[in-house]
Amino acid sequence: MRIHGDLRSAKEGASLTPTDTEALVRELCPERAWNELEERGTADFGLAHKDGVRFRVSVLRSKGAYGAVLRQIPNRLLSFEEIGLPEGVRELLDRPRGLILVTGPTGSGKTTTLATMIDTINQTIDRHVVTIEDPIEYYHQHKMSVITQREIGVDVPDFPEAMRRVLRQDPDVILVGEMRDPETISAAITAAETGHLVFGTLHTTGSARTVDRIIDSYPPAQQEQIRAQLSVSLIAVISQVLMPRKEGRGRVAGFEIMTMIPAIENHIRKNETFKIVSAIQTNRRLGMILLDDFLFELVQKGSITPETAVGYAQQPRDLAGRLGL
């Protein structure tokens, strides 16, 4: 079991045979997921336990046997303060249109951050929010906003199809669970350009790498057009990592925040994304911060160890020098 980020042995005698795991996986899977597992060798879905606890489940075949990975989803939505998200991000949620990207490696808390931002909108503004997720993790109740949640494989076949249809569904805010392919990315950028606030995720770390990843997903002939579109539609990149706390219990998030200013818009358009880092550094007064600076501050607060900070840094050698390692 993974507890506070570390793998721990289960109790003795808890080993399972392939027959045991097949029976468990069959019991966990809804019919759709079992058919997908048999056909493709893996399937993902959300699972609700009768006591209200929910899990994100990935079932798979390995060496001919069956296995499952279950990640518990917190059963309540967290606040900005609880996840440590800088307050400046809250102002972005009032924007009438634009693209906000939440990025980071698998398991870095992107879904939780997005759920917190959607819940903040839900509590404070009247909007129609359409989420496209694979699978749905956090369930949102209607508050000031109306929330329509669509699950890939259950409510709609795939992300491109969902994005093709979403603009006909009167959304004000759109959440795209994963921007996996150029078709989905293009649809998200178009929606942001045409008067919608769009949230998306990518498995990248750092603002400059995120912009590069989007542009590089297109053929060379289309990249100049995408750079121009992105420079106009992108309003923020929130990049995050999730690290063990210094005392060993629980985890703490580290963030890099980039918000769009004319200088960064210019860097994207001119294909000078390597200059984004210095633009973030020189505009901290506007609420921007580099990941390594955020990690440095977490060390100073005593939240994480210097060694943890260096392990998650964008520029490990530089941060180690600043921390005296």
C-alpha cells in the first residue's frame, strides 16, 4: 500500500493468487470496464463504496494475470488554503474566457486542484460548467452554478467527440480532463477564443515545457498558427508537484504560476519560450512564481526537507546551491 507517498507492506498472509485477483477484478469492474479490459488489457473507472468513499480504479493484465490499482479520492472538496494554492489564482476564475492549464506528473494532485477551482466558481458565480472526465472523480452539486459532468466511455465515447459537441451545450466554463491529442487541444483553444473559460490538464512540469509540448504536438506547418492562437487564448499555466511533508505524515503541493502578460505573449508568438522563465522571475509582483522559488519557500517554512526540494526542482543544482547543500 502507498501511504503518504511511501510503499508499505500489507499484513502477512495477505498475498493473493492469480485466481484471487481475477475474482476481485471481476467484482470491481462494471460490465463496460470488464469488456474493455478483456479487449485492450486495461480499463479505468470510478468506484463508489457504500460508505461514501470513492476510488479511481485502473484494472490491468500483467503476465497473463489480473491486477488492480485503487487510488482513494478525498470525499470532500478542499479549499484554496488546504491545498496551498496561491490566492492570486482565485482572480483567474472570474475571467469570462481563456485557457487555464493545470499541469504536472501523474499523481501530483491536478484533479484535486481543478476540483477546488470548479467548486470556487460553483460557490461564487452563476455559470454553466461542463466537465469532460475519464473517469469522473469528484462529484459536484449545483450551488450558484449548474454543473454537467460527462464521463468518457459512459456518457460520450472519447475526448474529441465530447469537445466537438460541447459548444452546443451552452457552457460558460469547460473542463477537459486530459488534452491528449491535437484535435482535443485545438477544440479547447477554439472554445477559449470564442468566449468560454476552459480548464485543461497536461502531464508536463513547468510553464515553458507546457507551451512547447502543445506546439510540438502539431505538424511543423501548423505550429506558427498554434503559437499565435495560444498567445492570445492562454491566460495561465499552473504547474504542480506533490511531495512528502518534512514530518513524514501527509503531502504538500509545490506550484509554479505563470499568468499571461504582453512579454510572455510575445515570447510564445516568436517561438522564444526559453525566455518565459526570466519573465516569471521578474514579474513576481503580478502573482507569478517559479517552481524552484516556491520549493525554496517551503523549505524555509519547514514544510519539506531541502533534499525533497532538490529532488522535485526544475534546476536541482541551482536550488541545491541556494539551500547550501
